[in-house]
Amino acid sequence: MLNLNRIFKISTGLFLPLFLIACSKQEIHSSNDFANNGRDIEAQPRDSLYLEERLPPALAYPDKAFIEGLKQQTQFLSRKTENERYLLEDFEVNNQALSHSVKLISDWLSNPTQDHRIKAYQLRGQDGRGNVQVTGYYVPVIEVRKQTQGEFIYPLYRKPKKVAGQALPDRDQIDFAGALDNQGLEIAYSSSLIDNFFLQVQGSGVIQYKDGSQALLSWGGVNGHEYRSLGKVLIEKGEIPKAKMSAQAIKDWLIEHPDRQREILTTNPSYLFFKEGLSKPVGAANVPLTPKYSIAVDPKVIPLGSVLLGELPILDDKGELVRHEYRLLLAQDKGGAIKGAGHIDWYQGIGDEAHHYASQLKHYGRLWLLLPDQL
């Protein structure tokens, strides 16, 4: 563990007037209000999107995967003009500042004893107290066929061309009314509409054909309809208790209730399409994702290309929160479910182990955008 007081210039945050402290401490959706969720209800409330604060006192030195991810961040930012600006509510930053931040972090990694002039800006969070919900995503592996065969009848689609003035079809129209039939958009066919849905939620995945060959499907765009959480729908309907809600719980419920799959799945009209040809999972920033370091964000709140510091929830094998851990993070992806200042998705990697951890995450942590002290 390294002392950030020696590494970064410390900056003091300002608190809002005391009368704001009297506001409600339950500023989150009831589905997220479960025991041991990691939320700090004693934190000071604030109105601003970002608040300059002291950096946390310690940081685990990242591994080589992060260093490679940082290089990808540099490549992404180099494709943009330095003066491109992001107006994030009451906070503004440009690509020059993001690039400088990447350079300062890179310099520190090569010489951790040197001092850097970096400031930390804490994100407001879901409740206005800095609490950001951290969910997880991963790259699943599912069995497919190139043509319909037996139970393999559920298509995975490329994105159709959009006709000016017309909206793309929603989930009900695509999956249950054949809106994309006979357009040559099918990439492959799975044996489960539920698997397809969760592949879309993850944003990318590995498909495996009968002969054992594999191909990577990456994010290929969305239909433009608003994302709605199935977890919240099932909680509101009294089908799954909020304390037991997880991605696996949703999947199990859908399997156990085949007669209600259309009813529940189509409450989320958003639909994600895929593209082929890449060798590694790639996020919305069009760079390879870095397991345990890449996050999906709302770019209206956190610009793609940012480096952040997260105080992230660490769970045991049963999905119970045991502690928080500081970790450098890379904003390299976005998702239909990631909206506003209260939610990020933490990329866990490929396969079953990544699936197990990602499906349990729904807890709160905190997040700081790292920027040079001279913006």
C-alpha cells in the first residue's frame, strides 16, 4: 500500500451549508436499500456533481493489466482534439486535462516516490452523499449454431439500418413479433432467449459453435428505446425480495416462469445489437476492456477516457460485502442501464468466475475523478 499524501498534492473539499444535512438519508430506490449494502448514510450531502476533496490515504499499486489499459486510454484520447470540452452539469473538463491526467498517472507508475499535482473530485452519487452503486458485468460464453437447428432458434442480431424519421423496433417487436426477420441481420442462433437477453445486458460475449470454434461479439449499437431494469420490475411485482435480487436470481425466475417471459422481458424495450470481427472484448471507447479496471459509465457525467479512483465493494463467495478497496479505474465503456451520477458497471472479465462475481455486485462505493490541479 502506498501513501497518497506523498504521491498526490492534497486538496481540501468544501462542505455545503448545514441546513442541507437535515435532508432525507433514504435518497435511493427501495430495491437498493438492503442490509450491508456499503452505503455511507452519514456522508455530507451536496448539490454539485463533483466536489473537490482529499484523496483517500492509501492505494494498492495496480498490476500490469492496468498499465496496458492506460496505454489504451492514451490511444483513445489521442483520436480527439485537445480542446474538446465536456460540460458535466456544473463541472467542465476537456481532453487536454484528461490526457494530462493519464500522463501523470503513468509517470507515477514508473516512479511511485515522486509527487504529482493531481486533484480528486468526488462524484455526487445516487443519493447526493457520494454513494455510487457498483454493479458488475462480464463477457459470457454461450453455445450457438450458424443456422436454426433444433432448439437453437433465437437470433443474435447485427444492427439494422435506421430509416430517417422512424424508430427502430423495441424488444417485443424484435423478439416476439419478428420485426427483423428476413433482413439478413442474424449472426448466429442460441437455444435461449434468456441467454440472449443477458448477453445484451453484458454488452459483449463469446459465442461457441458446435465444432468448438469461438467468436467474439462486441457492442454494435442499440435501438434507442429507454432501458428499464428487470430487477426493479420483479421487486415491484413482489416476485423477488430486494435482499435476494441479483442477475442470477432474475435468470432463475425467468427459467422457472416460461409463461411470463414475454411479459417481463418486454418491460425493458431497449435492445442491444452486436458486431463481429474483434479478437478482444471492446467497450464504447473502441479500446479493449481491462478486467477489474475498466468501468462502464454515463458519458454525460464521466467522460470516456477518464482515470478515476474508486473505493469499491469487495464481496465474499456468498455475495456478502466484507470491505471496500481503493482501485484505479478506466472509463472505457457505457451501457443502457448506466445513467446519471449514481451508478457504474465494473468489468470482471470472461467466463464463469467473472460471471459469479459480476452477478453478485449491487453494492455501494465511492468514486473520484482524477485531474491535474491546473485545469
